[in-house]
Amino acid sequence: GSILAGQRNRRRKLRLRPASRVLSWLEDIACPAWIVVGQHDIRASMESHLRGAQRMPDATVSQYERCGHLPFLEYPERFNSEAMSFLSANSKKKEK
């Protein structure tokens, strides 16, 4: 029905958008998002990650101090724990 048509339209819109322009469509991300950012990330500043997260309807941000671009390698235990918590919490949302 209309729910499936809406999902197909959303997926089609996402496929048509160039990845390099992700900042122009953050508000359209309909699923929960987990943003992981290192304080000393050389690819994007902490501030830009936080601004992006504010534009997303359902974003969670994990900030890693004394960390660069690879929090999952620099802090694997913390990263894995937070990943499991995020996935668990969001799988429960889907069940409701």
C-alpha cells in the first residue's frame, strides 16, 4: 500500500543523490543514526558532526576525546559496547 510506496520513493530519492552531497539531505534520514566522532578527527571537525546530528531526526552522538578518525580502532571496547547498546535500543524501537 501507501507505506511501501513511500519507502520505495524514499529509497529512490536516496539513490539519486550523490553521496558527496549528504549534507544537503540529513533531514531526510528516517532511521536512527549513530554518529561516532573523535575529538581530533582530521577529516571533519567535532563541530561539523554535532551540527549535522542536530539536523537529523533521530541521531545519537558519541564523542571520543583524545581520538582521531578511527574510534573503533583506538577505543575498541568502548566502541563495541556503545554499538551494541545503540543496536539493542533501536531493535526494541522497531518491535513496538
